Amino acid sequence: MIFFQGSATGQYFNGDITARDCTNVIKTYKDGRVEFKARYTLSGRDSNNSRGNIFIEDNLIGYDEKQRKVTKPIIITDINNLSFLQTADIRGIIDETNGNKVVHYMWNESNKSSLPYPVAQRPDQTKNYNKELFVFDISVGGTGFSSVRGKDSAVATSIGFTCSANYKQFKGKGLDNFVDTRFDFRGQPQTLSARYILEGTDDEGRKCRVYIENNGIDVNGINTEPIIITDNPKWAWIERAPLHGTSTMTQGFQIRLWTVNDPSLWEKQPEPITTTRTTTRTTTRNPYPTQPPVTGQCSSRIIALGYKCCSVGCQVSYTDNDGDWSFENGQWCGCGMGKNSCPSSITNQGYPCCSSCSTVYYVDNDGKWGVENNDWCGIPTNC
């Protein structure tokens, strides 16, 4: 999650980002794919010197022939002369120079059709979400409150907040002020999308971070379908579990996140993000499939993703379902230590290496763990 500032110049509008509620969340996959969603509000003047505001939610949709990022924005503005932007065919192209980014928004004037507004996605309510995962205390305020009302009664609202947790399963505090972004489009329920990161400890005292992206609707109460990313191996299974969010006001404003109390459903979810460099690196999911052996120095799963094996003597810096990873020459690579060998952090505790590539039952900072002869063993690093 990145907070940013900026300005706008051009034929139609000139202005500045004036609030500190402007963020971009970037999610990077190991196969090279990148997703991001940036949200910000500009204040300034149009070509007729009329003052007003423009809210933009920018979504990455692909790349052009020069491998520049191409975006599709959602735009809401209270400037009458620019109200056409809300339903116009507009794309953004991002140029990056010396760490700075410039977004060029271009209007396809040949497309005379008015594009529809985004359709609200209703969270799933077909399952019995009765296993509580997290409770977060929310204090509204933070970076404040702002709203942009455009044509067709379209409204974008930014609600600042801070957050904390003080419960058995997790005690922590939000790393910054955050924003709940809400859209109102005619004939649709109000949508919400709150993004925040907390840092703290779990019920075993393990330090960890949790990223929450709480997306849903607010109609007679909040109902959401959140995304959770955490660097705590104990909670890695949550990234694949069906999730649901609600709110209560009995002990102040609280967000409560739930899942189903049925592990068989956790594995039926789509694969989550494997890496995020903007919040925290995602750990391996649990439970884990049996891993095939490899013929080279590192995991075949890593090689299949297009990455190379690291040099001999590499240090494992990250472990997931694909294998052990290290970082060399600015690139991720597979780190292996030979057939049926496992990390010394496991063997130094008196546990043996597993005799073959078997089911991974647990992952922690020491490595991946299996079970043989009713005892723990270290999964070989070449699995």
C-alpha cells in the first residue's frame, strides 16, 4: 500500500491532490503479473476557470506495445463541463521515469456511446459463516471525510479511519490512517472498499502483519467479501477460505470477519495472490498438496514458472507451495540444497529430513514440515 501525492495539468483541467487519503495497492505475482488499484481526489479548475473536484479510481487492465501500463479509470466529478468523463471511453497510459509516474488519460472521442457505471457486486451469503477470524475496532476520522457528487447522482465518498485489535486471536494496531471508499450509483446499493494493514501478535505471541481489503455493500448493515493477506504461516489457510464480513455497534464500531467452520470448503476457493510487495509477502497456504521431486537443484514448480535455480550456497529467503526462493542479481530464483536435504534450522532441533517429497502439514520460519513414522520431519528443499 502506497500513499502518494501529485498534480494534474492539461487542456481540460489543472489541479492538485489535496488530501492524504490517496493510495495505491499493488499486488505482484511470481509469474510476473501485476495488479493495482489507485484511488485519489484532485481539486482544481477546468478550462473555464470553474473550480471543482475529480475523484478517480484507476485499475490496471493491461499493457501497450511499449509495455507501459494501461488503466481504465472510474471518474466522478462535480464540474459540470467535465461531467461527460463519467461515462466516456477513457484509458490511462503510465510513463515511469526516475521513480516518478505520469498518467496520460486519453479520451476515445469516436466512441459516442455512454459507458455504464460499474455494477455493484453482492457478497456471497449462501454459506454458513460461523467461524470468527478477526475483530477490528474502527475509529472513524483518520484523514477525514470527503465526497464528490457528479451527474446522474453518482457519488464517491472517502471516509478516513484508524483501526486496532485487542482480542485473543490477534492484538495489533493499524500502521497508518486508512480510507473506506464508497460508491453510490443510481439504482444500485452503496458499495464500500476499505483497505488497511495491522501489525501485532497472534495468540502465540508471533509477530505478524495482516492486510485487509474489505469489499462489499452497505444496505441495512455492512456485508462484505474480504481479501486477507498475511505473513503469519499459521493463518495462511485463510487466504484460500471463503470469507465474510459484518459490522456491529455494541462495543463501539467493530468489523468482524468470518469463515465457514468446514475445512473441506477452504480448498475449493480460487488461488489467492502469492506475493504482494506493497503490504506483506504472502506465505504458503495450508493444508498443502504433495510436492513432486525435481531433477535439478531446485523445485520443478519454480522452473515451470520460468525462474532459474539459484547458485550453490544460496540462502532461502521465502518459502511457498512452489518451493524455496532466494534473490540473486535482482531476480527471484529457486534455492535448493540437493536431494532429500532439508533446512538446518529443522535438523538443528533434532528432527530428521523426510525421506521423500510428501504432504506439507505446516510451514514456519524454519521451513516446511511433513510427518513420517508419527513424527515431524523436514520437507526436502528439492521438493
